[in-house]
Amino acid sequence: MTLTDRIVAAAYSIGWAIVRFVPEKVASFAFRMIADVMWRRQGKSVKRLESNLNRVTGREGASLRELSRQGLRSYMRYWMEIFRLPSMDPVDIHARTRAIDDHHIFGNLDAGRGVVIALPHMGNWDAGGVWMVQCGHPFTTVMERLKPESLFEKFVAFRTAIGMEVLPLTAQGGGTAHAFGTLAQRARAGKLVCLPADRDLTDSGIEVDFFGARTRMAAGPALLAVQTGAALVPVTLWFDGPDWGLDVHPEVPVPAEGTRKEKVAALTQGMAAAFEKGITEHPDDWHMLQRLWLDDLEPREPRP
């Protein structure tokens, strides 16, 4: 383990050990101040957030800067809530969550049909997970293995305690193929699967049009829907004042014609369109501080 890994692991451990015991108003103020310091310094991640927000809103100048400030505050609120979530009352989280059109999820589950929820990086998706579990539907998700290993294990324990079944995505944890097989089993059994999907810059990602430019999104949600017959349902999330909101978009239907590859591409594009709608409505709660569009990526070194 490198020194950086140790520092990162220690920071998260301190967060989980301390922040939950600090009064909520004090914690909120502290994390808002951290966000404002980051915003004023305009480091690489802040500049990338502003570039991404410029793409999706067209804002420039002072208007864009204010939006990025709100975006940083939203992002740091997410982390504040992550550290506090183990001590928060799940019944209270459920009561304070405003869900729009959740019949797109529960109608299918009640009929015995699996549902694959596709999520962008918005709002607090872990609080959304608590809401779902409180609705009586624990679910399966995936998580990339973090460094150091101790940090990954803490995140898995945290999300397992919420009610998630967490599958690792590396060979060390059984491999991506094994994880997909388990997800497919759950979907075929009429269960719920939740997957982050708005950023996949690997060679296996599906190219889509997103706010007028090309990017890649995860193939997993669409592939699961095509292979298992589960409903692909995009969900976007935001902070609703001191509470939480989530918008359940209509199922993205599998085309009747075409190859499996063509069907997966069509479903992924439909998923991207739903994400566009949600992000347009709540751009300050979209936590995308990384490069996303293909024309923003640094050129890859050619293979020898």
C-alpha cells in the first residue's frame, strides 16, 4: 500500500468515525465551506465540472461559475451524507424522499418481472438505495474495487448494511463476467438490479449522442434488459431542499427488430436521453468532475 493509499483510507475512516456524531448543521456548514474552498481554487476537477456544465446548459461567465459553486456544494453534501448515513433513520429517509412515477419500477416488480435501474451520478444514490430497501425491495449492484483494499471493504460493508448486494468488478473479486452472470440471475428471478451508467470510457462502452456530442456509456444495463427480458428503467436523482427527490423515467423498450448489438445500442441511447432530461432539470446535482465526452479525452498512445 502506498503512502497516498494510506492517507486516503485514513481520511475515509475518520469521516465515517466522526462526521456521524457531529450535529447536522455543523457538518453541513463544514462541508459547504470545503466546497467553497475547492470552488475558489479552481483546480482541475472544478474546471472539468464547469466544462461539463457548459456543455449541458450553455451557461458561461458568472452564471456558469455560480452553477459550478452550487454543483460543488451538492457534491460535498453527498459525501457528508455518506459519512452520516449509517446513523440516519432509514424510515425518515424514506418519508423525506419524493419519488415521481415510481410505478414504472413497482408495477414490473409486482408482476414478477425483473427491473434494471440505470443511474447517472446525481444527487445521493445511496440515500436512494435506502428508500428502495424501505419500499421492500433490496437490490443488487456492482462496485469497482477501490485502492486501498481496506477502503473498498469499508464501502462494501457500508452498502451491505443499507441492504444492497454488492458485486465486485475485478478479477480478484470473481471478474466482470461472473458479476454479469449474477446480475442476470437476479433479473431473471424478477429481482431489482441498480447500475451506475452515465460514464464508461472503456472499449466495451456504447457510443451515444449526449447533449450534442459523442460519449460512451455502460453497456451493462441494456445488455441485461435484452438478455433477460427485464425492464430497463432510468432514474435520475436530486436534492429536494433538505430532502431527496428521484424521477423514475418510463421503461426504455427493446426494439422488435435488429441484432442484439443494435438493440443494446438503441436501449443505451434511450437511457442517455432520459439522463439528458434529468440533468437538464437539475444540473447542479450532476456530479461529473471527470472527462466525459470523447472529444475531451486525452489521445491514447498508439499500441506498438
